[in-house]
Amino acid sequence: MRRPTAPNPLARSGTALPDSVLADVMRDTGASVGLLYLLPQTERVLRLVLVSGVPGQIAAPWARIPLDAAIPLADAVRERSMVWLGSQEDVARRYPRVGIVLPYDFMLAAAPITGDGTVWGGLVLLWPVWHPPQLSTVEEESISTCCRRAAAILHRAADSGHPLKPPDEPRLLPPLHPREADPVQAAAALDFTARLPLGCCALDLDGRLTFINPVGTDLVGAPAGSLLGNRPWEVLPWLRDPVFEDRYRAAVVSRQPTSFTARRPPDTWLLFQLYPDDSGISVHITPADTHPAPNAPRLPPTPSAEPIGATALYHLTHLATALAEAAGVHDVVDLAADQIVPAFGPRALALLTVKEGRLHITGYRGYSPELMARFDAAPLTSDTPAVRAITTGTPAFFPTFADLKKAYPPAVHQDEMSSRAFLPLIVSGRPVGSLVLAYDRSRTFPPAERALLTSLAGLIAQALDRARLYDAKHALAHGLQTGLLPRTLPHIPGLEAAARYRPASHGIDIGGDFYDLIPCTNATAAVAIGDVQGHDPTAAALMGQIRTAVRAHATTGSTPGGVLARTNRLLCDLDTGLFASCLIAHLDLPHHRVRLATAGHPPALLRHPDGRTDTLRLPPGLLLGIEPDADYSTTDIQFPPGAVLALYTDGLVETPGTDIDDATAALAAHLAAAQDEGLETLADALLDHAERIAPRTDDIALLLLRPHGRP
């Protein structure tokens, strides 16, 4: 019998999955923590929508996961297979970024939510270490059932024209095993704890104190009224050490008992023992022995300055490791916004960069586009907090808008924010930008928080500087590559043509993909598409040479097989050590024929006028550049008006963990089912289909051809 779950109002509005999708799989597998993500069709970021077993502050760093991140769930989605981590050692070895931020004992499974060739999202589950070293068959089936169920719901919503959208904030599910409060038993429990000579208290999963007995208040030296509803380390100065908060985090994530000792001034040592479950943490407080257990760390007296909490330190570490993996400026902006807003408390963020003597809005979160437009391109000579932070190199903190108004009389309150921080982004004494954080509640910005935010700005500044260099190299590399491709396709009477070239989504390497459409006579044309081995300037240069050779031989009247044979001999003579795949087609439009030959290239697709689509399995030929005397056969087929010939490189169909024949068949099926529309629209649809199925890690070239007229 399924456990009833709290109704989810978002599910009725079409913006979230039912809570039971996650609650049921956690109950069936015994998982202690569950996170469920959606992948919006227009994004390459997994968005957290349902959380169970941990508070929002611990889940915050994982609220948005880019598909190319070195994170278990991102790998599971990219590879379309489950990722299992059976120990803390596995986590540290395979995913050091996760191990740094969550250095606790737990087991983890990450699974993609897929259906009908589309990735809809992903699921992450955690178990305590007393779980067996491998998932059982029943647990694996429960996870698969959950993913299929979620995929079916998402698919139906998309087909209805109302796809489910991630909410602004993930929904926190109530405890999986709620306890029914019996008034008589509750009163008896209170009497029982009051009579104990030992201190005890209870924390919810968010770390807030929900109960403490009289002996407990005596031991910690504070009345219950000042403790209830607060986190102990936030209201007891002598507990403001990251160790206490870290032990709480360890108990929540690992579900294992833990302990520590702390000194309550002037000289009282107390032992805290934490016992977690899925509803909260029971804490046992006793005077500590003079020789505490070796596994119970002792906290020294806390200095008067307020320290930075463990959660904030872990968030800072997480951001640092994430920024180290960021490539371009866009990645840095997304990571900063994704991590800072949920983890550090601001409701809005703006990242501005210096360019040509002005501060330009590079990215923002929580602000309106209209408001950002007013501040975009402000000259560095203007007197604004963001500009002054840059010119002076000094951060500025304003607890209230009145404080901001006092420092900058022209300031106008244009949003609902109260407190603000303006942080300069400086690298080696050189300004690169400014970070603006805004909070909807008054904030005093104690020294520890100011130091934390200043460190945060330093990390972002360094990442931005690296990202700018990356973007410059990336633009140069792909500018060189696209310069070797046709700027436009020539007009061939009686033929409609469309081409697309899309560089790989990550990296600055230059690919060797190429295509060409070559007029031969008024009614015939040659078509070439190919891919040179490697991703560097040598591959790009060779791609240009091959394209030139193909063009020269194709215009002499050679058959497609002859063009490949001559080009192959040239490539062998050059002795570059690189190979290339290539497919040549000769179009005879008056006779409705096409002749094709291939050198190890992915098969062309032919959609007939009635929609039936064939995969053209041509006689195989060796890759160019291997054997100078290789022969290449030419195949002659019908190419009637209204048919569509699709030529492409392997980047369109190759994805890790997917059989290329299956991917080619899926592409053919999508081509067959496509609307009878213009080739430009069809080309975009084929690329979008491929990218929805899985992230692409290689360049893509695509060429579509259709004769005019009726069959």
C-alpha cells in the first residue's frame, strides 16, 4: 500500500512533478536522500525540482547542474546509464568536486530520466554506508520504474502543449515517515525528558532546535526561548565554530551518529552526540570526560570575531571547484548565478565586466531586463557604487537602502531589495568587473561575511580573466575553421539546398568537418561531405586541402568513386599521418538520378516523396589516407523531385553509450516523420532533435538537398 503524500499545488498548475514520483522510489529503495531534476528542452542545465531528506541549504550547490559538468548525474544523463558510487573513496576518486563539498560516508546512484529518445531529467539517491555495496535487483527496478514514470508524465505534458517547467525554487518534501503526535504520549515524553539527569534536544533537518529539556538548557547556559527555532551555532557564541555545523551536515548526509566536544566558557567541556534519521537529529548533551573519545573532536574557545560557518565554507569550495572547470565567460556567469543566489542568500545578482571604459551587464539573476538595461554600459567616470568599487578596488556594503542613499544621494529605489553589496573584480591589480549582490531583507554584513564575499569575488575575477582568454581563442579557432567552409551555397537550377555547421559545444579545438556543393553543368552538381581526423590547426588545414582537391576533381567529370580515389592518392602523398572520411554524390537533375561513393563516412539518408526514408548502405571504402591504391565503388540510385537527400558527419549521430546504428535509425525516423516544409526549417529540426537526445561533443556538418518539381 502506497504511503499518501502531501498534495503538490505546483503539479496542478503544470509546473512540477507530483511529490509521489520521488517519495515512492525513496520508500521502495530505502534511500535517505533524494533529488529529482528536470532538463528543459531549451536548456543544457539540469534543474532541481524535488528534494527529500536534506534541507535546502545543503542541496543549494546542486540546484543547477550543467550537462558538461563532472558530476555523477551529468555523466548519467550524457551516457544514458546509471552511475553507482559505493563508497566515499569512489566519490573522491571519480568525482573529486563532489568529494570536497560532501566529505562524508554515503552511497549514491544517479540515473537519467529518458523516454522515446529524449532525456527529460535525472534522479539522484543517497544511502547510508550500511547499505550493501551494490544495488539489489529490486532497487534497480524501482529506480527504473521511477524514471519511466517521470518520463511518461513529462512526455504527456509536452505532447499536450503544456510542458512541465521547473519552479524558481525546488520543492522540499516532508519527512517520508511522519510521526503522528499522540497528546498523551507527548506529555509522557516531556515528563520523561524532564526527569532525566542528562541533557537532550532535537534538531530538524534544517538544523533548527525544536526541543530541549531543562537539563539541556542548564548545560548550554541559555533559556529555551532563545534557542527554539534557531540553529545552536548561530545563537550560542561558544558554538560558532565550523566543526559543530560540519558534524550536523555529516549527520544529515550520512545518516550516521557522530559527536564532538566543545568548551562552554569559562571551563565547562560538553560532549554532544548526534543521532539522525529522516525526520531530524536527536542530540545527547553530557559533561565531557577529561579524556574524551578520540573520535570526538574538541573545539577550542571561539574568538570574539564571528567565524564563517561550515556550510558557507563548503559553498565557497564548491564554487571554486566549479569555476575551475568553467570555460567561457558565459559559463562563469551561469555558474556564479547558479551557486551564489541559492547558496549565499542574495535574491538578485548582477555581474558587470569592464570593456572600452564602460561597465557592461554580462549576466544577472533576479533582476528585470528593464532595470538591467538602465545600468548597462555605464562609463567608468560615473559615480555609482558599482563603478566606485572598480575604481577604488574596495568593496562596499549597505545594510539598508537608506545607507546607500546616504552614500549616493542620487540613488533611486528601483527594486524591492533592502541590502546590497558591491564587490570589485580585480586580477593582478587590473579591474575586470564588478559583482552586485542584493538581498530582500536587511543584512548587517558582519566581518566574517564580508571576508567571505570578498573571497568569492576574487574567485570570480580570476575565472572571468581565464574565460575571456578562452573565448578569444575559441573565436579565433572557429573563425579559421568556418573560413574554410562555403560562405553560401551556390544556386543550382532545379535544386533546393540547406547546410548547417555547428561546432562542438565545449573546447577550443578546431574540427575537420567540411561540406561543399559544386556546380558542374547547368543541370548537374557534385556534393561532398567529410571529416578529417583530429581537432587542431593541422586537421583544419588538411580539411581545406581535401575540399580543394574534391572540387577540382569533381568538375572534370569524374565519377564519385574516381574523385575519392584521386583525393585519396593526394592525401597519401602528403603523408600527414591523418585520415579522413568522405562521401561524394553526383546529382543528375534532368534524369532524376544520384550517384554516390563513400570513404568510411556515415551513410546518407534518402527520404522519398511519400515520406518513406532509407539509409543508403553503400559499398564500403577505406578512409582516405590509408592505402594509395584503394578503390571506391559508385552506386547509382533514383533521386526524384520531392525526395530529400541528407548528408551529415558523425557528430550528428555519435553519443557515448549509444549504438551508432540505432542513432542513425532514430535520425532516419525523425526525418521520415518531419513535416513537409522548407529545408532550412528541416535542417534546424534535425539538429534540435539530435541535441535533445544527448549533448553533442563533436562538430556537426549537415547538408540537405531536394530537387524541385513533382515526381
